[in-house]
Amino acid sequence: MRICTPHCGVAPETTSGGETYERELLTRLGRAGVAIDIILARGKPHPEAVPNWTVHRFAIGRGLRWYVAPLLIPRAIRRVKESVGVDLLRVHSLRYIGPGALWARARYGIAAPIVAHHHHLDPGPLNALIEKRVIQACDHVITVSEFSRRQLASELGVRIDHVSVIHNGVDERFRPAPRNPALARRLDLGAGPVALFLGGLKVRKNLPFLLDVWKELVTQVPAATLLVAGAGPLESSLRLRARRLGIDARVRFTGRVAEDEKPEIYNLADVFVSPSSLEGFGFSVAEAMSSGLPVVVPRQGALPELVGDGPGSIICAPDSVSEFVKALLVFFASRERCAVGGSANRARVDVAFRWDRAVSAVRRVYEHVIQRWQLGERALAVGLAEQLGRERP
């Protein structure tokens, strides 16, 4: 099996959950023996020495723009097809890669099926013009949650009988471990309880709301610290908001966190909190669960699906400061509840959200799609999605 995947990025260091997914999934598929031809812009970084990867380059020196990509992708795919062959065209972004992959197949007669991967739909007027048409034209689509599958039907009105749900994986390096005292001192966390947010500091993460929550919480637990780990365009405004709310002494901003530092960051905390307004899966929440932390999340997007209803999670109304405060106080008040909940969360990740499971399921989809294509049956049977559904816990 040889997969051609034109790409926006698979960088070793990124704040994007989508790019993390691509890097981790493609690396593991390569290690599993799948030949992968990745097409990247010149200068775009990628993990080195991954087995079975071949990196090709677009004739541009920077990342793709969605409105430029259709002019570059078809010819790049044709070069790969003529040099090494293609069994399957892989679309990691409906908007950035989808149109170019579809045009390449039509224009150059590339005899290969197209499988798209999808995370979630951000609001926007172009969804009905681009994403909808790509979903309808692809031979199969893989989403990372039941939420994102439903969202395709509810917001685009497309059929979803060719859409399978394969949840993301979480790396085993995210595991419970003793707090690093030197790191805790460097971040001036003190002896009180710590709530952690880790992720990109961008609008859909809803962090101004979290600061409002924290303003209320510290009136009841003055020694508590909110650790905001990550970087992004809102960092300066969030720091300013914390000062204006008078809680800057109880909030720590770490700035960018390197990939190899993340496990230690999770193990600084007593509880993980995400107020995000939209997640197709929720990598940081899953990593926190794998690290043995209880979690507090809003009742929206894929987060309720991810965390379940066990003792390690509390799901709150998205706009309720009081519900978030009460949930955090539940975990702050009981180390036993934190320990039991954290253990339950890690067990849930072990059962449902490890990479070996995800890679195996994705590979089966690819093999099935290729087989059906080669048999001349381009319309996939609904049975594939049903089969994967039966295998999910």
C-alpha cells in the first residue's frame, strides 16, 4: 500500500492538535510498514528518519494557503504518481487539500481512491462551498469523534454513510509521575492546589471565560494556582485580563511548551480544566486523562464524548462560571476523589484512546477502500462504518 498525502505540515513542534494528529498517525503508519509519500513546502520541518516515509516538496517556500493549494497540488500529485505510483490519495484537510486532490485525480486520470480525515468544522460561509463538496466527492471520510461525524450532517446536510469514526490516540509517555519540584519552583506554584490548562491560546479555547472562573474560585481557595501552559495570539491580552481582574498573582503563564516537556507539565497539576468552545476530539484533555488527572470540561463539542461519565470527569454548562467553580472545588476538596478519578481516566484512555488501536483501524479503512476501488466498486459499502462502530467500546 502506497499513500500520497499532500500536506500543510507535520512539524515535530506544533500547537495545532490537527498537526499533532497528522505527525503521530503518519509516523506510526510508517513504522507499521505503510509507504507514505508526503508532499510539503520547502523548508517545512518534519520528523527525521521515519521508516517508509518519502518527503517530496512543493515548489513554494512557505506553507500552503487554501486558495493557492489547488494550483499546486494536482501537479505535485502527478509527479509522485509518475515517479513511485499511488494506491490511495489522502486528504488531511477538506479545504486545503481536498479540492486539489480531487482535481488531480480527474485531470490526470489517477486511478486511486480518496480518503479524507476530518476533525471539526469551524463556523464559516465557505463550508457549504468547499467542505461540503469535498465530503460528497471523497470515497471515504474518517472523523475523530461521533460529534464531528454528526456535525457534518447537521451543518452541511451531507450523507454520512461513508464516514467512519476512529478516535485519536494518546501516547504512552503521558503517564502519572511525581511532580518535578524544580519545575514547580521555577513556575512559583506554591503549596496550594493547581488547575492546569494546556493548549494554544486562541479564541476557540475560551480562556477569558476561564479567567472569570478563576476570579471567583480564588475567593474560596486563595492559595490555588491556575497554570496556563502554551502560547498563541491571545497571550498578551490574557495576561492583561488577569491583571485587570486582580488575579495575576494566582495565574501562571508558561509560554510555549516543548513536546518533551509536556508530560512534566501535566504532572504539576491536581486537575485539568478546559473551557474550549469547540473540539473535534481534545488532545490535551486526553493527555491529561492519560496522565492520571481528573478533568473539568464544558458540555459541548466532542469533550463529553471523550471524558465519559465516570468519577474522573465533571461536565459543566458551557457558560456557567458557577458550575465550573463548583466542579473544581469538588476535586480540590478531596485528594482521594482526584486519585480515584485520575485512575479511572487513565483506564478509559487505555481502553479507547491509544495509538495502536487508532493506527490499526485507519489502516483497515485504507486497505478496504483500496480493495473496493480495485474491484471497480467506487461506492463503499455502509458496512465498513457499521463494523468500526461495533468495535468501538
